[in-house]
Amino acid sequence: MAVSLHSLPVFVRLAGRPVVLLGEGEAAEAKRRLLERAGAVIVQEASAARLAIVAIEDAAEAEAATTALKAQGLLVNVVDRPALCDFTLPAIVDRAPVLVAIGTGGASAGLAAALRQRLEALLPSALGKLAEQLAAARAKLRARFPDPAERRRALGAALSAGGQLDPLGIDADVDFWLDDYVEGPGRDLFTMRLTSPDPDDLTLRRARHLALADRVYHTARVPPAILDRARADAERILADAAPDNDLPGLSVFVDYAP
């Protein structure tokens, strides 16, 4: 069985929508600035709001306010009290329209902030421009690759490390890539035999193949945590041995021998 998520990450559009913010002081002001950046309308009463943030220092007062808001059907975030939270607010790396959100389930805001700082240095400022190019080229992409699986494979290869559209590279040009594209093989099989059950021990190449695979053949010995590194819509097939590669796209066979 796959390991369950403690929370489901979502991106909520708040522009023009009311959000309750209760509290005063530094923590409340930080949340106010964040909500204003998202275009939310900050209110004190529940009214038509569906989300609320409680930044009240007194524990009893914060809990009472939270109980009242939840009774009105709101989802509530309570600053520094993760046990009371329906949702948490992540640390954010902004490369608009690309947003990277880092959450720890309320375990440590400091850890999330430290990871954000590392990612700020890693992700180039042009990342948002690449996203905008890909959005603008959507029709051209569909015309060049009518088959969704073929389109996904081509994009996956181009966006991989060292590819023509490497997100961590320099001056990627989507139109140039499309005009210059040379079609690769239509069928491929990649076999990996693992000795560690830890997905963090996957090599970059193996992790990339799992992320791009159309289907994953695997023995019963393969830990669910490894299979979780494959795309959610990739077909999982229990198999004792690598199959004949007679299906289009990328097939991956995984075995685990500790």
C-alpha cells in the first residue's frame, strides 16, 4: 500500500475572494502581506469567506476563535498551532507563473524556510518565462505531437537535465525546439534492478525514467515508495520478468533484490 499523504497540496485562487484574518502583531502582518499578494479581500467576519487564518497569541483565545470559525464551515489555519489547522501555508518560491510550495505539515517553519532559500538559489529567474513559452506553444505542441503519450515523452526528454528545454538551463526556446525536433524511437524498455528500498537512493537517470514511463512493470518485491516515484497515471503491472517491448512509449521494469 502506498504511503498516505498527511495533506493534499493545492493552489487556491484567492483574487477578489474574502478570507478571514484574526489577530495582531508580526505574525498577523506577515499573513496579511501574503494574502494581499494573492489578491484576497481580508475580512474580520466569516460572511462569504471559506478560509480563515488565526494569528492570535493567546492560546485559549486562539482556540475559541478557531472553534467558532470551524462551526461556520470555514477551513482554518492557526499560526504556530498545527494541531488546530485544517490547512497550512507553505514557504513559497515565486517564479511566476511557476510557484514552488514547501510544506512540513506544520512540523517546522524554519525547515521550510531553509529549503526555500536553497531553491531560490537553484531555480533561475527565467523559469517563469519558460512556463509562459510552453503555455503559448500549447496549440503548436498538439499539432506537432497529436498523440498525448508522444507529446509527453517529447516534452519529458526536452525538459530533462541537459535537454533543450532544461528548466535549470539557460535561454530555453520552445519554438526553436519544436522547429528543430527530431523524432526518436517510438518504443523503449528500461530495466532497473534495485538494492535499496529507499527512493532517495535512485540515481537521477532511474528517477527520470520512472517519472516519464507510460507503464511500470514490477515484481512483488518492489517497495511501494519506489513505485510512488512513477507518474500517477502510469499503468502499474505486476510481473516476474521484463516483458517483450511490444507497446508504444516507454516501459520500465523494476525489480528489488536486497
